Amino acid sequence: MRNRMLGQLVVAAAVAGSAACSSFLDAPEAVANPNQPTDAGINQQFVATQTALTLQYTSDLARTACIWVQQCAGTERQYGQLGMYDYGEDAYNSSFAQVYTGGGLIDIKGVIDKADAAGDDAYGAIARIIEVMQIGIAADVWGDIPFSQAVSDNPAPALDPQEDVYAALQATLDTAITMLASGSGAGPGSVDLYYGGDASKWSRLAHTLKARYALHVAEREGSSAYTLALAEAQQGIQPGDDFLGIAADNPQSYNAWYQFVVIQRAGYMFAGRELVDLLQQRHDPRLDEYFVENDNGEFVGADPGDATSSEFSGFWVENAPAYRQPIVTWQENSLIVAEAAFRTGNMALAESSLNDVRQAVGLPMLGSVTLEDILAEKYIVLFQNPEAWSDYKRTCYPDLTPAAGAQAVPGRLLYAVGERNSNPNVPAPAEQPARNWNDPNACN
Amino acid sequence: MLPIFRKRVWVALGAVVLAATTTRAAAQQPVTVTGRITSEAGSPVEGAVVSIRSLSIGASTRADGGYELVVPGSNVSGQSVVLDVRRIGLKPDTAIIVLSPGTTITHNFVLSANPLQLGEVVITGAGTQTTAERIGTVRTSVDSSLIIQSNEPNIVNALAGKAAGVNVASQSGSPGASASIVIRGLNTIQGTGQPLFVVDGTPIDNTTFSTSGNTGSTDTPNRASDINPDDIESVEILKSAAAAAIYGARAGQGVVLITTKQGHAGETRYTLRSSVRRDEVNRTIPLQRTYGQGTGGTAATCTRLDCTLTGSSWGARLAPGTPTYDHARDIYTDGATYDNALTVAGGNNRTTFFLSGAATNQNGITVGNHDEYNRYSARLKATHQLATGLTLNANIAYVDARGQFLQKGSNTSGVNLGNWRSPPEFNNFDYIDPATGLHRSYRFPNPSAASQTTSRIYDNPLFVINDQDNTQQVGRSFGNVGADWLATPWLTLHYQIGADYASDERLETLPMTSAGYPQGQLIRGTLVNNQLDQTLTAQAIKSWRDGWDTRFTLGGNLNSREYSQVLVTGQNLIAPEPFNLQNTTDYTTNDFHSLIRGQSVFGQLQQAIGDQLFLTGTVRDDGFSTFGSSQRYHWFPSGTAAWTFSNAFNPGNVLSTGRLRVAFGEAGTEPGVYITNGFYSGGFLGGSYGDALQASQGGRGGLFTSGRRPQSDLGPEVQKEFETGLDLGFWNDRSSLSLTYYNRRNEDVIFDLPLPFSTGFTVQAANAGTIRNAGFEAQWNITPYQTAHANWDLGFTYARNRNKVLELRGTDAVDLPTGGFFTGALVSAVEGHPIGVFRSYDFVRCRAGDATNFADIDGDGTPDDINALCGAAGAANGSVYLGPDGFPIDDPTLRVVGDPNPRWTGSVRTGFQYGPFKVTGLVDIRRGGDIWNGTKGALYNFGTHRDTEIRGETVRFGENFIPGNPKNGHMDVFGPGKGKDVVIDESWYTGLGSGFGPVASQFMEDAGYVKLREIAVEWTFKGDWLKRTLGLGALDLRFAGRNLATWTDYTGIDPETNLAGAEVAAQNVDYFNNPQTRSWILTVGLHK
């Protein structure tokens, strides 16, 4: 009797179990990921795109540029190798990915789509300017890049010629400037961590960027590029409105340079001899704004790949985790005006624009200026800024001695192996050009 | 249609229960059955189980081989019953006895050896069992004595060298370090390659999870190590898909079935086993003690407070008499392990019990008491016969495992990174600055009082050992309760509900001044694992006539696995201590929860034909919540045939037993949890060197699109395997030989298919890989000498496996999880190569037939055709090109430069017994396979490796200098620099010869070894005086050595090492790993 009851219980349990089965596997608690949101609003996506932009302009690419233009020196392990222009095809995977993936183009497009759908021109314009900066730096270092087919349904986006990419960026900046001028839309307001939603500041930034990218094609296009750069820079950023990277005094927001040289890779990088010597020779007050004394109380910079690390000066940013790294400044803008004016024959404007910067940094005014005065000033102003590499490739100033055993400072980066492995449009390293379209000639 | 089918299975299961009835027996006087069991050679057999199965009565034999069964009067009716005796390793026997009320029956048995284990009852998983000769796949079992003999606290380590095709590798010799077990080669890309562990029918967790990422962090236990090895009766390893198919989508990496000991009716038995183990470091890194800290041959010194020094030892030759320190050895001392286990087992004819308690206390080989692992466990296993045919059983274990660990690996706060990079003249033991009481390291020797949050660049190893606090505390209970009901003589029902619940509390710290985070950091949190598993099976047996029977099993399984992980990283300590989150100013959280559900039905049909041919068919239909929404269910079939052809004819004396096996089956590997989902992340956006910004900034929440593209079509990985083999017994089975061939194809292997970044995503989970493993296994046992008093056994295993990644749809190569960490040596799956190969850069060399062999060797910006140059120079394939300066140059193409998979593995085991004395030994062999000696590469760069002592010497590449291995080896060279004298110095070892340079190929070394894993002398004393004076049945004394000798060409620590242990499938990665140990063990066993 007892056995029979037990049997009935087992059957009841089995039937109950089977009845519950259809929802057992497909129930929301069984299939949904409880750890992550599945949707994001325009403001959240916009914040992430701003963060990604700061990182892109202050992390791997900025450090590489700084080493290769010899403002900095790679002194240890992978960075000692990088100083000798030796790096793996995988070294820039995260930088390349940042252009397009989370925080990059995919979310920038998300912001643009949401802003356009809401008819918010201010928001849409600002997102477009961020897109230009994210794509622009990619075109600067890799040349031909996926752009027109990127972040679409195309599983293997084609490489667009660098020339076309720069032209598209100029057009996008024009669109953004027009949209900002229309005055429609509330914009991001305080969610904008760079300019607090100030449309006029964004508009001036867009003009400076137009000037910057005009210079990037100057080797190909000659004086028309300088004419455009001059016209745009004259509507560019004004003192006090520099476009500065995001940083704050907490570990989630520390300046990326600070993170690298203090927290993550102490000893990998020190001051570069080229810049230290130049500043010393000019008695330039920026020497101890950029660098700190070495253990012997001196400012000493390293040659490329020099591994005698205890001798060299470190970086001032080591003491400033919350330092907002300059990305685009009025000083750069003013020096674009100076150079473009110089090259288009307006010496008075060249002189006044250069002297504006010299005055601001505490240097004596110059009576007459040479191109080298302007370029030297810009080389110093662009300390730790990836733009310094673009300038060097175009102007060949300063006259750098490449690292031992190399004939020239590299003209571009190898495509990230992560992209090459899965995108058949990207050539193997041996088939990649040594230089980009906009920079046909090596300096040495 | 499928859900309806499933419902029908459940209803059918219930129906057979209802249909069942039972009968009652009339009451009578009891019957006593006694006797003695001896071996063929005449020695008493202890621990054999004698039972009358039809009455569920059993007892085990004493040390003298005697047994006694009492059949209660209620069960006695003058009937004939079968008396059955079984012991592992001996052929089972039966006798028919007549139970006449009130009588005493004496029946002795003589059991013969049974190396082929025929007739033994074998647990085959998911509630099924059968006898060994019916199994159509090769059987791999390890019994308790072999596990105890290994002296390994971790059950996985105890399996090393025990079974052909089962490769075990421990992470390091640290207490609590994980051990990886890979069966028949690696079959997966995304997973860990670890098999499913099942204890007494209930799956248990065997995760390895390091607190802060497995390339750094600490050594970490694999959770199967929570099992007390003393509790284990036997381990069955299901190697083939055909055997494992009954576990469906969880069995694709094999299954390890563990059966714990149980009590038997009769006298209560007590066993106390205590052992003391002394551990010492077995192999160390060769370091130089000639040159001091500095660069360019100049000593680096600094006297100023807070000065920083170079990390290198490229300084001046140390003046004679300068004290130097042996950094390779000086932080190691003797470690000790104390192991105490008590078991009590017994029962009567209705109730049995097994109770155990054990304590294992390990103090590792590093100085001080900061590498410790302590495990306390208790288990109660009991059965009670509630009514005739109805038995309830319960089996519950509780484990408390807590350890203190040292940080390791690629971690500037790891113990050996700073240690082995230290210049020889720096005494790491003076790690506290006398003036300030603060941490000093060789790169930061003069701390000021203000340097409390300044990085020491590389932490002093003594600071790491003494000042960090890295702990793990696990409380775990696991076990099951269930019922067996012999509903009718032909139908058995079995129900079991099991649970495995573990809470694991973690703390990992970086005190102030740590290189890893100078402001101080701690990670605190809890991992909770909770698995529930229910199985209901019905087994029907129909005997048609002698030797012809049919067995049908139908079962259902419901499984749920819940995991929760809350880890909080607190940064910026306010006061140096305590390591408490309130004492930090900033927190980041890692809060993760997951739930996986599985629902399955399975069936098995077995047909015995004439007691010689056995056919088995199995099918499992698995549903998992981790499968994509369109692929919720998957079928796993298998079929096997076993033919004992020696039963068909009398094969004679030489070939006494012969068996042929053929099997085909499918098993699966389920996708990782949530890899089908897309989402937004609020995490960090990062650069290549750990510099990162959180998406949210300025108090504004930020979310970015996850790099994972959603995928709804994901199904399980499917393993299809064909296996065939022969089991042969010779000379009355004194020798046995088992040969097996298998060929398995893993299709739909899941990996995160890398997408072009320019699509906006980085990966998408896809069933896109195909991997083949094919191999051959042999096991040969022989007893060359056997008398009543002496016995000599020899056993050999051999296994070779060939692995190949046949297809990676959509990509040429994909890195294994965390295998992509080291840019110098990616661990990857590459189409056309074995899985887990190392990818890196090599020197420019001749590569016959490789159309991609181009490199710019003259620096003109145009790649040159290297193979054409080789042809012109008549250089042999593989020759390294030497430039005009006499040095090789690096090839910019990423290539496969090493393969960690062994050519073959094997073992030799022997045991010699003479009376009470026994000597046993086990030699474990691994031939071939590469290991990445990343440690050496780094130490070359820093000039502390002994090889760098040749600095300043003039050599010729390929003649008397080989990169990575200057003392030996062979390298053909060609090119303009051939035969040119070059000076090997700092510029070579910090340039192309450095581990931080691109050419990791020079640090690939042969990982082969021959190991003396076990050797022991044992003395067992039994006798009357022992009984009279101490009240003991037996006493044994054992003196053993563990891992005493390792013969290898590897120039690093022990080649059995792996940076991330069992946490990842990537094997043979050595980057500042903790070393291995060898041990001496003294064990005393008392038996009552």
C-alpha cells in the first residue's frame, strides 16, 4: 500500500515536472542576461563617445606619436622596441577597434540617428564633429580606412582612399557648422563634457578641425590647402576655449598618460632628448611644465630606444592624474594661422599670430619670424598630441635623426591584425604601403 | 512534436512505477553465511564484497579474508539464492546456496586476477550501470589505492599517469594550485577543455576562477579539489563520445565519474591515516651572479631619497668579494603537508553508513606562512532499506577549504617577477627600509617617508610574500538524496536529487607602495555557485534465456546552475591597513549573475546475445537555456558493440580472453552563458597597456555598444567519434593488453568569430570550427611473478593523439581565451595546425613552399623574396638569414612558432609485494610539445639570466651561438653575415634577443619530460599481537617520494607548469610561474 502511494507521488512529480517544462528553458530568468542593459538612451551613448574620443587622442596613438617625433622616448621593453620602430601587427588593435566599436562610430551613429530622428540639429552636429575627430585620427595614421561601408550591414567594409576620407570629413564639418548655425534643437547641454553644449564653441572647433585637415592634404594640394586652412583657422578656437580631454581625480577618470607612466608602465617612457634640448636651448619656460627633473636634479632627455632609464626626466603629468590633456587648442589654431599666413605671403599675420602664442607662454615677442620659428613653436605646443606626428610628416620639422638602424621615421602604422584577419580588403603587412597618400615623401 | 515526445517519456516513467507491485516473504528463523576469500596465490582478500543481491544483504571481508552474513528470519523460506562476491581487480564469482531456516552455511571462494575487469559492475553515468564486458568503449578506471598512493591532495593531480590519453598538468607546486585534465586532446576553443565531474551521480562544479585575471593574480584551486581523496572508491573516466553521450551537451570534453566509498553490513571498521609530507622546490631558474645592476657596463647607483634605478643587470662586473644572493632559491625553504583522515564504516542488513573526516594542512615552500592551503572535510553516506526492494540513500559532504596565496605571473606585484629580475648583489630580504619602515625594492632602494604611495616599479618579493593578503575561503556542501526501488524483479526505479552549493570568499590586496597600484588596492567579494540536479531513471531487465537478456533504461534529468559573483575593487587606501573597503576612497564593482537550465530525456537499450555479443544504443535529447533561441534542443545518439569472441570458441591457454569493441557516438559542449546576447556596457574603454577610462564620466552615465554581436542560431558543439579496440588476456589473464583507436571530429565548435572592427563589433559567437583528434591508446598489464607470498605487477600505458583544426569559418586564426594576452606568444587555433599553437614572430629564414615568405631585409621599403635568396645561396630549409652585420633580422609576419601538444604520452607502473612489504613506482612520460619560456625571454632582457653571462664574447651565429639557447642546439645560417664575428652583449639581449622583442620563436622549448612521479615502500603488519596490544586489525607504514626526479631539456622550471592552470585551455605558458615541488611522505595507517 505504502509502495503504491509512493508510486503515485512519483508520477505526480513527473507529470508536474513535464508540465512546467515548456517554460523551464525559455523563461526570461533563464535566457535574459541580468547583468547588462539591452538598450541605451542618446545621452548615455553620447557620454561614452566622448570618453572614447579622449582615450583615442591620449592613449596608444598619442604615446607612439610622442616617441616617434622624439618629444618622448620609449626606454623599456615593448616601448624600447617601439622607439626603434619595432612593433607587432597586433600593437594597435585597441586603437583601430576604438574608431569603430563601442564608444566609436557605432555609438556615434547611434547618437546621430537618435538626434536626427528627434530633429535636434545641435545634438546631431556635435555628434558629427566627434565622428570627424574619430575618423580623422584613423585616416591620419592608417591612410586608407574603412569608412563609407563601415558600421553597416557589410560584413567586410572596403578601404576608402585617404583622399576621399579627408574630403568627406570636410563635408561633414560643413554640415555640422550649418546645423549648429540653424539654432534648432536643445543639444546635449550639460551631458556635453567638453563644451557644456555651447554651440558656438563647437562651431569654432569645427573650423579649427577644417583647418587642421586642410593642412593634412597640403603636401598633395599645395597652396589651396593653406588658403583654406587660413580662412578656417581665422574662425577657429579662441583663447580659453581649448578642447581638452576628460579627466578627473578618480581612478575611473585618470589622465591616460598618468595611468601609463605612473600606474601601468612606470619606466617605459621618459622625456625625449630632441624636445628637452630644444626647450633648454630656447630657455623655454615649458621645460618644467612638461617634464620633471631626473634623480640628479637635471632635465635630461633620452635618444630613441636608449634603455639607461635612471638618467632621464619624467613627465610633469606624473603629478597630475586629473590633468585634462589638450586635444585641440587655440594655440594650435593660432599657429595654423601663422603658418598658413606665412606660406600664403601674409607675413604680418604670421608674426602676430606666432607672437600671440609666445606671449601667452611667457616668451619674448619676435620682430621677424621664419617658418622654422612657427614650426618649432608648434612642435612644442603639440607636446603629447598625436597631431605632432602629422605635422612632422608634412613639414619634416624638427630635423630628426631616426632611431639607429632605420632610414626614416615611420610614415604610418600597420593595419591592426584584428581587422586584417577578418577583413579580406586589408592587405598583409608586406603589401601595405610604407607611407600614406597625403605624405608621399619621407623626411630623411 | 518534440515537447510532446518529452512529455510522453515523463508519463511513461510514471506509468511503469504504477504498474509495479511487490511481494512479501513469510517469517522464519535467521541463516548465517560465513566463509573466507583468498586469491589464486593463496593470500587473503580484504575488502571484497559478499552479497545476496536478491535480498539486498551484503558484507565486506576482513583483513584475514573472512566474512559473515546474517539473513533475517523474515527473508528465509528455504529458497535458493545467489551468493555473489566482487572485488576490484579480481574476477567476480557466484555460488548458489539454499537458505534453510536456522542453519549456518560456510562458503569459501578463490578469486582469480581480473586485469580486464570482466564481470565488474561499472557505473556508466546518469543513473545507468552495467558490467564491464558489456561496455563497447575502452574502460578507464582508477581505484582508491592508486589515488591514495599518489599523495596528491587534489584528485585531478592524483590521476596523472594513470590512464592512457588522459593528460594532467598542474599549474605549479603552490598549495591549492589548480590541475588541468584534458582527455584525448583539446576539442574546444572557447572552453577550458575540462571534463564534466560527476560524484555519485550528481554533477559538481570544477571551475577555476582567479580573483583578478589568470595571467596575474594568484594560483587558484580547481573546485574538484574540494573532494577528499580518501572518500573515493573509484574513478571512471568516460573518454569517448560513445561512452559520454548519456551526458549529452555537457560531455564533449569527457566525463569523470567519481564513486565514493560506502559502508557494508557487518562489523564497524575504523581507518585512521596520517601522513607528513615534506616539500621542496624541484627545479629553479638559472640566474647569473657575476654582473650587477646597471646599463652599458656601468653600475647604477643612487643615494638620493626616492631615486629610481634601471631594472637591468647590464652593469659592471661585480668586484671580487661583493656579496651576491641566490634569487632563484633564497625565497624557498621546506614546505610541509599534514594529512589526517579518519573513516568509520559499517552497517547491518538494512542500514549501511560511511562516515569520514579529513584535514589537509599545506604550508608551501615559500618562506613564511603566506602560502597555505587547508582543507577540512566531512562526509556521511548512508543507505537504509525501508522495505523489501526499497532503499533510501543519502550522501552529504561538507568542505571548508581556505588558502592564502602569492601573486604570480605577469604582474609587477607578483612574487617572482621582481625576484628573478633582481640584480645578484641586491638582498631582497632587506625589504624594509630601516629609516622609514617602508617597502624598498631593487629599483627603488631609498624610500623617503613621503613615498608611501610611490610605486616600487617591481615589488620586492619579500614584500609580496609578507605584506599582501590574498585569501580564498570556500564553504561547500554537496551530495544527494535518493531512492532505489526494485518495483518488480525486472524493474528498478531510481530517483536522485543532488545539490552542490559553494560560497567562496575572496580577498586580494596590493598594499600601499605596490607596483601594481601604489595608492593601495583591495579586491573583496564572494562567488556563489549553486547547482541542483534531478534524475529519474527506470531500468527494466528481461532475461530471455541463459546469456540472452535485454536491458532498457529510460530517464529524465532537470538541471539548474546558478552563479553569482560580486567583487568590489577598492582603490586608494586611506590608512595602510586594514584591507577593508571602508578604508578606500574609490570603488568599482564586478557584479555578475547567471542562470543556466537544462532539461533532458534519455534512453538506453542493451541486448546481450549468447553471453558474448553485447549491443548498446543510447540517445539523449538535451535542451539548454544557453543554446540560441532557434536551437533549444539537440539529440546525442550513440551505439556500441562488444564481442567477447573468446566465449565463442576455446582460444586455449595463451590467449585466455579476447574482446572486440566498436563504438560510435556523439557528445556535445554547451555554449558559454549569455554569449548569444547583445548588450550595452558601462564598463571601461581601454588602451593596450591597461590605461582605461570608464564609460561614465563627469557624473554622467555612459553606455557603449558591446563588441559582441547578437546570435540566435547558436547550438552546442558536437563531437562525433568512432572508436574501436581489442581487449586481450593472456596466460589465464596474467597479462592483459588493451588497444584502442579513435577518430573524433568536433563540429560546430564555438568561438567568438572575430568580426572586422570596422563593422562596429569585435566578435560574434558562431558554430564555425571543426577540430579533429585521432589517436591510438594502449594499456598493457602483466604479472611476471606470482606466488602465495610474492607478487610483481607491471603496467604500461601509451597514447598518441594527433590534433588538427580543420576549419575556422570566417577567419584563419582565433586566440584561445586569455591566450591573446602575451603579444609575444599568442595561444591560438589556426586552420591546418593543431589547436593551442603559439603564434609569434620568427627570424627571417628559409621556408620551403611558403609563398608568404617575404621580408624587407635591405631596408629599402620593398619586401624581398626570401625563398629566392635561399635558392640562390643553396641554403637548407629552415636556415636563418644573417644580415651584413652578422645578426639575424625579424620577420614581420605573424606565424605559428610552437605547438604545445605532446607527440605521445605514456607511463610505466610497477608494484612488487613480498609478504607484508610492497614497493611501488610510477614513471610518467611526455614526449615532445613546446612550452613558451617567457620567463627566460624577460630575464634575457634584464641581464639576470645565466645565459647572459656570455656578454662581451665574440661569437658567430649558427656556429657557436644559437638565439635563446646559446649553449646547445643547431641552427643553419646563410646570407652575407654568415661566418661573421659579432659581439653578443646588452644590445642583443635587449633588442632582437629579448623576450620583449618581436621574436618569441627563440623561447619555444621542448616541453617533454620523464618524471618519477611516485615511488614508495610500504609495510603492512597484521597479527594477533597487534590485535591484543593495540586492538588493531592492521597497521601500515609507508615511505614515499612524489615527483622526485624530472628529466627534461627544458631550461626553465619544471616543464609541467601553466600560468593560468586549469582556468583556460591554453597550456604550456610559463611567465614567472611559481615552481613545482618534490616531496617525501611518511604515512601511518591504522585499521580496526
